[in-house]
Amino acid sequence: MAALLDERESRDVNGELELPDKFPPEPQNGATEYKLHLVEPSDARVEHLTTQMKWRVEEGGGEAVYRLGVKDSGEILGLEPQALEKSLQTMTRMADKIGASVKVVRRYRCKGGGREVVEVVVQEGGGSSQCAHYLEPCVAVLGPVEAGKSTLLGVLIDGQLDNGRGQARLNLLRHRHELVSGRTSSISRGFLGFTKAGEVVNYEKCGSIQEICEASAKLVTLIDLAGHRKYLKTTVFGLTAYEPQLAMLVVGTDTQIGKLVKTFCTVILITTTYEPTCDQVCFSIALGMPLFVVVTKVDKSSQEQVTQTTDAIFTNLLSEKGKVPFPVHSTTDVDVAVKNFMEGRVTPVFCISCVTGQNLSLLQRFLCFIPTETKPLSHKLLSQQPAEFHVDELFNVEGVGLVLGGILKRGVVQEGERLLIGPNARGEFSSTMVKSIRYRINRAPCTQIIAGQAATITVSWGGQMLREEGENSFGTVLLSEAALDEAAHSCSEFEVELQLLEASGSSGLRRGFQATVYVASIMQNAVIDNIHDRECLSKGGDKASVRCRFLHHPEFLRVGNRLVMREGPTKATGEVSKLLPLKHTTPTTSHKRYSN
């Protein structure tokens, strides 16, 4: 058990951490628990404490934080070394009963004595379960063009600082024109690992993604989204299809802050370099993603420029939204930021340099301690529901079969299982069998995946037609038959509780208005057939129940799906509230069919 303390000592390069005068009182709900000590409790007491630990872990979506040596009121008393050792042994005993692991992440030295306060993270599954290992938090990286998003991700993932000319981003760019222009046009993913002791695991220490996975107790997926207006469609698709839990807004100190526009009851940053940053932040907030800010290029700017940029963010972007900007300057700030950020109280702001490495360790620590799950339904509960695998990539590999790349949103998928694939152009599903499964992160074969995991699945396929030739795989799903019910099925018509974010001119949204609809992995044009009790939605903030219809072919939808609607400067978000029965009519499309 002393090894746990040694792990913390070896990881903390800043020496002893400063102990606050008092912690906030222990919250009634949530994933934080205070214990004065856990020295040799009775068996009955251990059973009670274990039940409490399981509840705290579930509240935290798979992780809980314990502070030993602290009273429920937040008063700090600390523990002698022997009492601390016994308390940690008790915690390990409790964690073993619920299949969790215990790791010491912080240690405070009390003033005027040998007493200590220890902060411990209890993690469900302990990182040893293969399934739990690949449940990684997903972070969408947003921001204006030339803010340094890809460079930042390259530095985090490869572990090498940039040369000041964008060298660090080269491994993330996927196309030749991206290398030439320096602008991301596609969706790129990178993975950052952390050991149980909180140490970073990346390509600096490992030669392959397989080695990173093996060495990591926790993995964070970073999704690099395009910044230029030309590729906004791809960016919005990335936000809806990948369903990131968090959004990281990257702003360079050399970005000229032009004007600030208030839409959707929030203040959105617009820069003279790239106006659709407004759309990116707007959509991320509307989709319910917690947002934190990273200010880059502090090495090439004066302190005055850095202050002006952060002040503009504090005053105009965050404060008027009712969110409290929280500048992060130390490890203590990071820990405070993590707790309050997940509760929606603050928006952390990091000022970093990818050239000198200034404050990069603080951002890494923040990413390390964000919970694996940030949504109301945990992966454990979702895994108990019927299987629902959303496809964002589809390949027909000669000699292998049909390969589907995507994310399992619900349930469990096992090798050899028979599922339904579709919908086709008539909204129908076909039976297929799962031949093999590989984790998407490292292409390692596995026998099953659970809700929240990304994978590629090879299925048996007899050459039936799925979609029209020239259409992509957007909207294709792999389901268990039990997943189809009144609240989840293929449909052409559906109703949405819609809120207008911004309208073009005075026309707004009316009957007959056509726009691109993004929902889950779907991206298709739809038309508004009816707006209940209103003529139109004409200004930002207007709400109504709206009936929509897909123009080309039916799609699989579920009541409660979050939706984005966009056409030029007009954009709206909402939630699917009703699915109408499918009418078997010829789709209004001129595309040819294709077969797999």
C-alpha cells in the first residue's frame, strides 16, 4: 500500500502541495466523499462503507474522489502515517468488493506536524477489464482557423514540443491539401493515455497505439475538428456523430477579437479571422457539452496581449452567459477546476505555449482527472439496453465482407450474434451476423464491446441493397431486434422541440423551409411541414414544436435524440419528441442504388 504513496511522490515534481485552510463541506450528492479515518472498522461497518462507495462511484459515472483526514464539514485534521496506511488498506478492501481500483492522486502535508491529508480516486473496473479499459472520455477540439488546434493535439499526443512553425501537427493531417494549406478539413482523432499514477502516456514513451493502450489505465480521445467555414458541415457532423462529452475551445493570442454577438441566450465569440467559431461554440453549448478554454501562443505574445485576450473571453464570452471563468495557474487550481467544471459552475481557462511547454502539464492533469462519463446515463446502465451501433464509416473489403466503423451507443454486441442492419431506402432492416469485432482505437480483436466503445465490426452480407449509389453511410445502424419500438424506429416524418439560434434576415423558419439535419450519425436534408401554433420562428430564442420530413429516405431515430438544423446563417437545435409511422412511398431522390 505504501507504493501508492510512492507513486504520488514520484509523479509530483513540484514537491509538497499547499494545503488549503479548509475544504468546502462534503456534498450530499455527487462523487466526492470525506473520511476522517478508516482504521480497522468492523465487518458491518465495512459493508456499509462499501455500499456508500458503490453509490459514490455510480454518481461519478465510474469514478469517485475520497479525501482522507477531513471531516464532513471540510475541517482538516490529517492522519498520522500508521492511521493513513490502515485507512488505505480499508479503502482497497472496499474497492475490491465492488470491482474497483484505488489510486492516490494527491497528498497534502499538514502544517506543524507529520499528519497528512490524502486524495484518492476510486475507479470502477480498475483499468484491468478489457471492456472498461476502452471507455475513453471524448473531447471535441473547436476554435478559429490558425488558432493552433492541430498543433496542440500533436504536442499532447506525440510528447514533442512544436518548432513554432506547426511541425507538431503534421502527423494529425490526413490529406495533402491539409499539409499545403495548414488547415484541417476532415475529422482526425488522437489518443492520450494516463497511468494509474497520473503520468502521461503518449508516442514519446510508446512506439505504437497498441503500446499506449497497454500502458494506460485511462485513455482520452481528442477529436480535431475543422476550423474553416468551408468545412463547417464536417465539424457539425463530428459534434453530433461522435457525441463528445466535452468541448475544448482553442483561441490564439494573435486572434483579433472583432465583435461579440448574443444568440441562444449566450454570448458567442466571433473573430475577424473566422466567423463560424460562433457556430461551433453555439452548437457545442446547445448540445449540452461542458466547455473549457485554451489560449495558445502565449510565447509569441506580450503579457498585455495575453491579458487582452483572456479579458475578452472572461468579460464577453463567459461572464454574460452566467458561467464563471476560472484561470488555471497551478495544480491546486486544476483540482478545483475539475470538481466545479463537471458540476457546471466554472469554465476553466488555460494559457499555454506549444513551443516552450508553458502550462501544458496543467492541461494534461485536467484531462487526466475529468470523469470517464459525464452524461446522466452511465455506460453500465446503457449496456443493459438493447444493442444500438451507429455507423459513421462503411467499407466493403474484398475477401473480408462488410466492415462497419462506429460507436456502440447502447447495449452489448458479441461476436457471432445476429443483428439487424439498415435502414435501406424504404426504411427496412436486414438480418446479418457479426463475424468479428476490433477495437477502433488500436485495432485489437475482441469478442464483445459495450456501450460507449468505438469499434469496427465485420458482418456477413449477401449483397442486398442498403442505400442509393453515391450516398454515404451516414445514418446506417446495427441493432438488436428489441431496440425497435414506438420510441425508436426508422421514419421519414418526426416532430422536434426546436429552438432557433439565429435566423437569416426576417424570414426565419417557416413551412417549406429546407435545411440540413444533423442527428447522431445522420446528415440529410429535411423540410419543415408544420410549425405548431406559430407562423414562423423569426428571432433567436424562439421555440416551437416542429414537424419535419426527410427529403431522400427514412432514417433510424430515437425519441430524445439531440438535433442540429442548419442552412447558411440560419441554425437551430432541438430534441426529437415524436416519431411518425413510416409510410412506404418512393423516396424523393434521383440517386442510383448500390449494393454491397
